[in-house]
Amino acid sequence: MDRPTVAALLTEGAAELPRREGIPDPRREAVWLLARAWGRSEVTVRTDAAAVPPDVVVGRYREWLRRRAAGEPAHHLTGSCPFWGREFQVCPDVLVPRPETELIVEAALALEPGRVRRVLDVGTGSGCLAVTLVCERPGWRVTATDLSPRALRVAAANARRHGVRVGFVRCDLASALTGPFDLVVANLPYVPSASLPDLPLEVRHDPVSALDGGPNGLDLVSRLVKDLPRLLAPAGQALLEVGAGQAERVRVVAGEVLAWEKPVNDLGGVHRVVRLHRQ
Ligand SMILES: C[S@@+](CC[C@H](N)C(=O)[O-])C[C@H]1O[C@@H](n2cnc3c(N)ncnc32)[C@H](O)[C@@H]1O
């Protein structure tokens, strides 16, 4: 039997992948998967329709199509996800880094570098925030916590991969640390428990411990906010990712103990990153 061309493989992929929230464009997804399975650029795959990939590539691509159709996130198949221009190892033990979390990086890098020295990342997951911040600001000393030992192993591997040092600590939020820190960043779980079953299929492959924010979604974020006066150095700042409609509720929790700045909006206009600082 003739071996399939790129054109045939893409047609096959587009037909096999169901169009749904996580796969809005099956053909584009097929291009992405074939390019990764083959180690070629997406442009090459799009423009070289008559090429015939090796059997091993076709086998990998077809396996990925099957798993992707069954709901596995694309980045779990390749084991890697880009974040702020770098590749991070991911697996089912950690949340796949999301583009909106890059807003925390952007806000952190906008701070005057010389005024920040000690940084804390609470709930580090893959380590994407902690590792990115040290890569971008080698003078910053970054500590990162997580409750999950498996997540901390992945984060440590990502720090090694990018050749940076991060102090990893396993603890509940920042309970094992005394600080003070000039900057605290966190993307903690913030999905209300009752909403978990309604999440898109792909998101349900992330660990529940990385998503479940308790009955009102803000259990962990609120606990951290209440601990910030202890953790932050004078004039220290916190950048916390939250979900739609949660920023104002965090403002209430912060009360009069912490000063509030206008949150950073994501592309959808959601108040995505809450900014607090010690008065
Ligand atoms: C939403 S994920 C974010 C991971 C990473 N910061 C990112 O932005 O991709 C939240 C992380 O918080 C961790 N976590 C959940 N509860 C925690 C707790 N009580 N103390 C420390 N970490 C916790 C989870 O294990 C998970 O890795």
C-alpha cells in the first residue's frame, strides 16, 4: 500500500478530530500535531503537501490523533509547553501553563528591577513563573512552593533545563517561610469546586489540586492574601492571578491592610491579575 502523503495525513487528522471547545479548528490542530510528531515546522507541513513522512512519524501522529480526540491536552502528548518564549516540561502532575499567566510575568518585569531582590512564587506547578523570573532577572533570588511533591519534581527539572537556581519548598502556601519578600506571585487554584465538572474536557486533564479553589473558588487565594502582611517587605508587592469576577472579592479580603492597584486585564477584558502592596 502507498505510504500516506502530508496532504492525506492532514485530511485524515481533520476528519478524526472532533470540533469542540478545546479543538476549535481540527485541521489546524492536525497540522500542529503532525509538525510536532515529525520535528518539522508548521510552515513546512502546510506547504509540503506531497512529502511522505517516515512510518515512525505516521505511527506517532496517528496515536496522538487518537489520544487528542479522546480529550488529552495537546501539550501532554508532546510533554512540553511554551511559556514566555521558553519550553517547559509538562505532564499530568502539573497544570499546563496558560497564556494569561504570562500577564504576571509582564507585570513583574515592569517593576523597577533594582527594587526587587527576594521573590516568592506560591503554588509553582511546572515552575513556569519562578523559572521565567530568574531567567529574565538573574539578580532576583526566587523561592517557590507547592503542596505537591510531584509538581516540585517537574519544577526542579524545568529549573535545571533552563540552567537557573530556584529554592523549592514543599509546604501549604507559604507556611514554612518567613520572608520578607519584595515580590510575591501566585497562580493558585481558583475554580469553584461545583464548576469543576463543567470545565472543558482538556482542562479536566489538569490535576484537580491545581484547579479546585474550594466552594467559592477563592479559599487558597484568600488565605494567601491574609498572610501577605507577614510575607511582604515594606513596599513589597503581590501579583495574583484570579478568575472572572473574583478581583473585587479579593479587594474585600485585602481590606485596609494592603493597598490596591488597578488589576491587569486579559485579552477578554477580565480583571486577571490582582496587584496588592504593603502600605
Ligand atoms: C493553578 S496551578 C498553577 C501552577 C503554576 N503556577 C502555573 O501558573 O502554571 C496551582 C498550583 O498550586 C498548587 N497548590 C494547590 N494547593 C496548594 C497549597 N495549599 N499550597 C501550595 N501549593 C498548592 C497545586 O499543586 C498547583 O501546582
